Amino acid sequence: MNNKYSQLEMLPNETLIEIFQYLDIEKLFRAFDNLNFRFNKLLRTLNNLVYYLWDDNYIKMNNFISYIDVLSINCRININFNHFTYIRRLKLISLTDELLVQLKTSILPCIEYLFIKQLNCHSPDIFYDKIFTNTFPHLKSCYVCHKSKIIVKEWFVCLPVLCNLKVGIINLSTYVTILSKCPNLNIFKFQLESSETSIVDKPHVNLKQMTIKFEDINLLKYDSMINTCLSYVSNLERLSIYQDFFKVNILHYLTTDWHASSIANYLSLLRRFDYYFKVWYLIGIDTQVINTFDEMKRNFKSSHNDRYQSKFHLNLTC
């Protein structure tokens, strides 16, 4: 064993650091912590150390817990975040009420990245209130996969650091509010619900990527809503639209220009447009139906006419 350590010590620091990045943090500290001065110093200069927590047995981590940069909790457990005050990135499978209470500056002052798969708390509003009142002043990226609705509050403040945001369901009014509160937002993903609101506000100049999702929305409002969304983001470079249907009016999509006119009016810098068209429980697919979808694809390609990269993604699910 001593011979193996001797061989390792012959390697330069740069090589050792690269090797250490691929090792499990618990095993890494168990093997090299307090071995000698050089290894101690190397361990304490490592960046982006990740720890995957699968149970609530984290007391054994005391010797390296303060060096963890990324904490990924892959189970539904309630832990004490006071043990992890230095983490910069937090990934949660489930946000419970017990964990929600602990999401505050005094406990997690360094958080830059937050990912939450499920909001299993009684009031998702409280979570969004924490985000939009700048509870985490260093937060750069926030991803919430849960389909929860954001309700705008008058006490929402400006979030100048936030660059990447994925949220649940919003309407046009909330869309504009988020743009105004996040001036440096670069990537924005959300599900848009039907809205009657007519809004006037300043355009957002920094947003580069946007993903919009719709589910069985009123087609009469759909084109207008997309047009409104695009009118605020003139410097957008990549746009993705997802539409999920349980019933679909095929005739409407044989005559639409697939937002080509809105893109021409507002998005002069667009480089990539992806359209994801998904139809659920489509029964009785015959040659005529297939030909209709083929025509939709041709119309899509013709409408955008190679002015930028564009692709129509068709998904028929029975």
C-alpha cells in the first residue's frame, strides 16, 4: 500500500487533481485525508466536489462535509441543511415542507444553482416567494420541473444575478413580470396557459434561449399569445415550442405559417427554431392521416425557408 502511495506522490499536482475529480468524495477523503501535508492541501483546494445522498446517514461525513460544493439528494428525506452551509449547488428530488423552511439565506448563503424535481410542499407559492424576493442573492440558475403555477406578488424584487430559469405554469402577465425582474436572464423555460391579459412593458434584451410549452390550449388565442411572447425578446437566438394535444384540429395546422411571420417581425437574430408537436391517443392512423402530417412538415419547412435552422418534431402517441 505504501508503495502505491509513493507512486502517486510522484505525479504532479495537476494530474492528481484531475484524478481526484473522478473519485467518490467519501472514498477520496477516507483514503487521502490526513495522509500527509501535500494530500491534505490538495484535497482542500478541489472545486466542484459532488456528494450524492441516498439516505439520512450523513453524520459520517463530518471530516469532509464543509468541502462539498454540490449536494444531490436522491431520495425523499428530511435533513438539516445547517450541516451544508457552504454548498453552491443543490439538487432535490423532492422539496418537502420541512426542507422548504430551511431554504433561507442564513442557512444556505452560497447557493448558485438550484434544481427541484417535485414540489411536495403544501404551498409552492412560498417557494416562489423565496426565489423572487432574492432570498439567494448568488442564485444564477433555478430549475423547477414540477407543474406548479406562479402567482406574482407585489413584493417580488429584481434578480440581477439570475441567468437560467425553468418554472411551471405561467400566464402572459407573469411572463412579462419575470422578464422585468430578471434583466440578465439568458435561458427561460416555462409552460404558458391561456390568458386574456394585454400587456405593455419594456423589451428584454439579454434573453438568448426560450422554451415554451402548451397543452390543449385554445387555438384562437394560441397564435396571439406566441406573438406577444416573441415581441418582448428581440435578441432571442434559440426558440423551442412544445405542443401536447389530446385532440387536435388538423385543418388549422394546414393553414398556419408556424409563427414564421412573428419570427420575421421580432426575432431578427434567431439561429435555431424547434417545434415539438405531440398528439396523444391518436387512434386509427391511416394513410390519409399520415399524408396530412407529411403535408404539415412540408408547410413548416416552406414557411421558415432556411432563414435559420428549423426542425419540426412529430410525435404520435397511441
